[in-house]
Amino acid sequence: MKLVGGSALPRAVARHLLDRHADGLPDLSGLTVLVPNHRAGQDLARTLARESGRAVLIPPHITPLKAWADTVGGGRAEPQASRLARLHGVLRRTDWLGAVDKWALATELLQLADELSAARLGGAIGARIRALNGAALDRETALIEAVWHILNGDGSDPQACYARALDRLLDALAAAPPPRSDETTSHSTRPASGQVAGYPQSSSQMGERANARPKAIYGYALGPLTALERQFLSRCAERVPVTLLESDIDDDVARTLHQAWEVTEPPLRARAADLARALPTSPLRERVTLAPAPHLEGEARTVAAWVADQLHAGRRALALIALDRETARRVRALLERMEVLIADETGWTLTTTAAAAVVDRWLECIAADFPHVELLDLLKSPFVLGEPAARQDAVLAFELALRRHGVSQGTTDLQRLAQHEFGAVPAWLAALFAARQGFPRSRAPLATWLARLADSLEGIGALPLLGADAAGDSLLETLKALRRDLAGDPEKYGFAEWRRWLNLALESASFTDAGVASPIVLTSLPAARGRLFDAVAVIGADARHLPPLPAPGLFSQAIRAQLGLATATDDATAATADLMQLLVQGPALLSWRAWNDDEPNPASPLVLRLQALHQAAWGAALPEQPPGVPPARASTPPDPTRQPAPLVGAARLPRRYSPTAYQTLLDCPYRFFARGVLGLRELDEADEVLDKSDYGNLLHRILERFHDEDPPLERSTALARLARLSAAEFAALPAFTAAAWASRWEAIQPAYVDAWLEWAGQGWRYQSGETDFAVPVDVAGVGEVTLHGRVDRVDRRPGPGGDARAVIDYKTTASPDLKKKLNTPDEAVQLPFYAWLADAAAAYLPINEVPVAPLALDGETDVAAISLRLPALLEAIAAGAALPAHGVDRVCRHCEARGLCRKGTWHA
């Protein structure tokens, strides 16, 4: 039945009920109104009270159909977790499925089985598929038939229980006597004078009403009904008048949306012309606003600014339809910064909560023997091991020790390091080791694994701390429910299989923060069905989200249509209808981002059709929301950031200077300030992966040992010794990270030996490796400072006038880059500095390429002038010279102090 007289369906329904049953007012308790969800029922109850204008009103029995059926019960359905586990147990023994993810397949088949049951196809599904496809899907058909009998053969599936509940409800309606005209006014629940009855009623009241035969049954905005529900309503109509209500297209906004989205003939231009003749002025001009944004942040800011505008206009009941959850979360954060709270009805998957992250980190520690990243995350978490502040300093010291010693994982190495650092293993670390040791890893049923997890969480003190957190408590309750539901499942799994299942189970569970009560709600299109709002923002109105794209499945859309299952077209039709019901209620914003991950992200086809119709009918585009800046609390703007140039007194200057410190001072005085004066350093990385710097250090160790052993000047023997030493060093590293580097060095070793033999042929002999040199220098205004350096290799050559000396600096840098440094020794000071310290000739030796050949410093280079420029610079600094940030890109690209100097914001 179509209703006329209001663009918002709940208001039209309320008006219809009040007019149709005016003779029974103020008592409408003899009616039953089916609504899509409880929140829609609350809106209808409030609207009825407001539209009636009465001090007292007894509302109808307002309920979703599923909730009505639950009042009579259809038996306890087998828990979904148990059904999924049973199905997976069958699939893992089905050989022809191969390496497919059987947990994901089981989830898909479980959903399909419930769809088939709701469509009342039952055991006939195999015959139906074969009739449509012959033998093309023989194995798939046999699998679906087997799944049906496994899950639904005993009638314990949810749809079978729902069907029994509906049958009982029909029987109750048939057995109940028809209502008397005076029956409903004698309820003890009649509100006192001056009050309005609320919704929902208590469970006892709902039970009483459900067992009574209603005078009439109404339903509105119920959305797509299954075959099971349609059959129930059809049979119900044989006993009680049943009326399904929907809005008539009597509103100008609804008429325009209808022509854009629900009508395809005549062509759009003809429809636009008809609209223009009937409506000279666009009804959408002041109603629908578009908000294309260049990126996520732009869209979120625009939506937040729009919400602020609606609140300033006096609108309070706002719906934010979260088609794009990522952007919606950012909108929520911006609004909370404005102190505008949002009731988030969509919630979060449990896997995205901090509480679930703790469980994941703990299981990774169990699986991989405490990898340092997950271990440190766990130690810093407020959900384990008691109050984190009590161990904060010790954990930081332990982290620095891990990084300094390169310990990446392993209980034995971690215990040894803790003993070295603290003298004994701290209690908080010992608790983790003990809990992991007490966690059995043998194959077991899912429920047993969950029990093991609970015991281990208790061992690390996580249970009370998680229970005190809203999301953590929800996580623990979910784990308890899964354990209870799976108690009877005997199938055994290994640790990795169980963990995969647990991740999927937590991804399918959600957490909703019920602690926020706000008229501004973040919700989905189906959840907004049948509800009343003052204004609506649709976040993510792009082609990816509106209408929803079909998920891949076992059946094509054509087969689903032939079987009577819901198709992508049905989902799109339902989404369009839901959206229309929202847009006709008040101002609406349709937002989307034009780009997604550097790819164009077009608007929804619904938006494009609406734009095209509006342009054709009224010669103008729909209005667009300008890029917004959400209002914020007034604050003093920060001062402009200037290029830093600190002054440093002589007392704060270091007393020792290496070639690296000298080069840093030349490259960027501010970087020298951060490193040398403030003493700031990047944290070491406790990582097993060998990078280029680690590779260079490894080669330095190998070559030092090679020359310390004084190898013979014979190629094959020397090469064999170098290969042996190299193999021993690389063998100490994990094979997966060292193999490529070892292979690279193996190809260079012959060239290195050849270069060394050629050098020895010139009379040079190895003197020492990793040799320290130091020279004290007096600096005016500072005092004595030490210029020092460690040289990779020192060689000597006897001669008639005395021994000559040369310093060799190993490099894994490419030769062309080293030659550039040799061309500007006053800018690249390391090699001249070494030559001055050792009073020797100097050369780079590239050991990262073939051939290996030394690159010598020009003998005419004034190494003393270059090196003694450093004391002159220190004297100037002590006298008041600043240490400015140079901002040279070549240096800044790899500078760890860039966040301090704020390059990029200077003068902004």
C-alpha cells in the first residue's frame, strides 16, 4: 500500500496509523507494526507520540520480524562457529580442492548454505543446479549438496530454527482469540496521565503482546525479504489483515530521485524535459550537495565542516553513512577534536583493536621465539604484566641493549642479554618466558587451543587488564563464547592452522563502543533503513561503494538469479531504495575522493546519473560543498619556523673529533650540533637482515683476519685462506639473509687477492689493521682537543731513506663516487684526515666491484691545511659563530636530525 502525505516514510506511517485507527485512540496496542530494526522502531514510537498530540498514547507492538519470532522460539540453533568448524573438517579431507584456503571456503559455503535455506531450496539444490548447467559443475554441485546435508540435515541450522519459530508464531496467532474492543485498555502497563509510552517494551510485555492476536499487522521499510519471510507474511494474511506500507512519489525531491535512479524509459533527456516542465525550479538545489575531494583528508575535512554547518543550523539528528570506513574514521576523529561525539553503530572488527593486537603479538612471540619487535610491543603494552610505568625504564634499557648488541630474537640470547644488563632476568621477562614454556604446541581441538591461550594470557597477567578495557572485555567474551560453542568439536589442528582460524574469527567479530550516546550516528545504509534524520552525509559515494560491488562466489550472478538467490542487482536496488528514503528527509551531502592510491576514483553511477539529469533538466550542475576546514578551538598560531642556527659555548663542545665528526661539521653545522653537542643518535636496529652497512663491516672483519694471519704471497693459497675466513664469517649469519651477500663477495675475492699481490709486488707489506691514531691540538678559547681516527689498514714499504707508510680505507662505494671525493679533498676530508693523522700516503680501496684497484690521494694535497682547518672552525664556534642548518638536499636526504631542524617549514 502506498502512503501519501510526507516524504519521510516513518512520519507517513505514523500519520496513517493515527488516521486509520483514530476510533481506538489513545490505545493502539492491538496493532503490530513490523520494522526493519529496533532503532527504526524507536523513531516510529516517538513519531507516533509526537504526531498524536496526546498526553498519553499506548503504542502498537513495534518489532522487527526476527525479534517477534524469537518470542516464541524455534529451538536453539547450532552456533555458527561450530557449524564452520564441522564444515572445515570435511573440506580439509576433500582432496580435489587442492591448496585453497579452506577456512575462507568454509565461510563462503556456510553463507551460501544459509542463503539456500532461506530461499527454501533445501535438498533440491543439486537437481536445480544440474538442470541449469548439466554436468558443467558436477564436483561443485556434489560439494554443495554435501555441505547442505552436513549443515542443515538435522534441522539445527539458524534458518530452520527461524522457520520453526515463524510456524509457531502462526499457530499462536491462529489459536489466540480475536482481540476485544475493551481488552487492550486494561493493561497494567498503561502509562500515567501526562506520559507517553515508550519503545521498546520489556520482554514480558513483548511476550504478552506476541501471544495475542493483533487487529492488524503493518510493515514498512523491511528491505529485501527472504522466501521464508514472504511465505510467513502470506500465510499470516489468511488470519490477520497484513499491510506493507511504502511512500508514494508525491514529493518533488522523491520524484526527481525516482526519475534519475529507478526509471530507465523514456531516455534521460525526455525525463529531464518532463521534470523541467513540471518543476521550473530544481527541488535538489537546496537539498543535495556533492563533495568531490582530491584525497581522503580533503573528503574528511569537508564532511566535518558540513556537520558543523548542520549543527549551527539547529539540526541534531544527523546520519553519517559510512560506505568508506577509512574516511569515516577520519571524519570521526576530526569531529571529536571539535568535541562533537559520534555514536558509531558500525563498530570495529576486533582485529583492529589494541586489545586484539596484544593477543596477536603474544602469539607471534610464542610462534617465533620472541622476535624483538613483537616482544618490545608486548613489554610496552598496558594490557600485560601489571602497571607498565613500573617497568618502563628497565624496558627502555633492555631495548637499547637489544639494539646495541643486535639481538633480534631467541629465548636463550634474550636471557643472556638480560643477565648481562641487569644481573638477573627481570620478573616481567621471566613471566613471558615461563608462559611460553607452559604453552603446549601439540595438535589439539580448537576449544583446547583457546583454553591454552586463556591460560597463557593469565600467566602474563593479561586477563584482568583486558577485562577492564571495553574492547578487551569484548575480546575476552568473544574468546569465551567461541570456546563454549566449540566444546564438542573433536577435530585437531596444528598451531598455525588454529591461529589462521582465530584471525578469521576475530575479523568476523566486531566491537561497538556503547559508551557514547549521541544524535549524530555513524552507520550503514541497511542499518539506517526506516529511521528518521534531520540531515544525511553519505561518505564514500564512489563507484567502489555505491552500489555495493558483488563479492566473488561459487555461483555467477546469472545462476543466482535462476536459483532465486539475491543478486548484485537486487543488492543495488535495495541500496538505491535505502538511499532515496534518506535523501528525501532533509539536507544531504554525497562525498567521495577523486583519487585512491594514485588511481582515479570515479563517482558512483547514481551520482553521475543524478548529475546528468539535473544538468539536462535545469541547465545547472548540482551544488558542490567547497573544501572545508573544520572549526577548531581558537589558539595562538605558532611563530614562523626559521632556519635554526644555534650558538654553542666552548664548554659544551666535544673534546674528541673523528673524521666523521669533521665531515659532519662541514656538511651541516646543525647536524654536528645534534650529534656532537646534544649527543643524539639514531637507535641501532636489532635486525637479522644484512644491509649494505652490515655487509661492509663484515668485509672489514674478514680482511683484518686475513692480513693478521700473514698469508703467503701465493695466489691459490691466499685465495683459499680468504675463502675459508669469509665462509666462516658468513656462516655465523642466518642463511636467508647472508646468501646473496656471500655470493657477491665470493665473486670479488679473486680480484682482491690479485690487487693485494700486485701491491705486495711493489714492496708493500701489511703492518696493522683497525689501527687508532690520535693527535692533540690546542684550540684558542677551547683548550686541548684530540683529533683521532681508526684506519682500516696500515702498510709499510722499506726504503733506503726509511720506511714509507700508506693507509688503506676499504670502501663498498662505487669507484666513480670515490673519484669525485678525491677531486675535492677539502670537501671530502676523511682520507686527507687519515693521511695527516698517520703521516702517510692514503688511498681508497673499493671492494664492491671488479677489478679491485686502489684510488690514491694526490700526493700534492695539503693534508695538514685540510686537517688543521678543524681547530680553526672550533675556535670560531667558541668565539660565537653559529651552527646553521645548511639545508643541502644531498646531505638532508640521509640526515637523522631533519625532524629537529624542521626543514620544509622554514619561514612558513
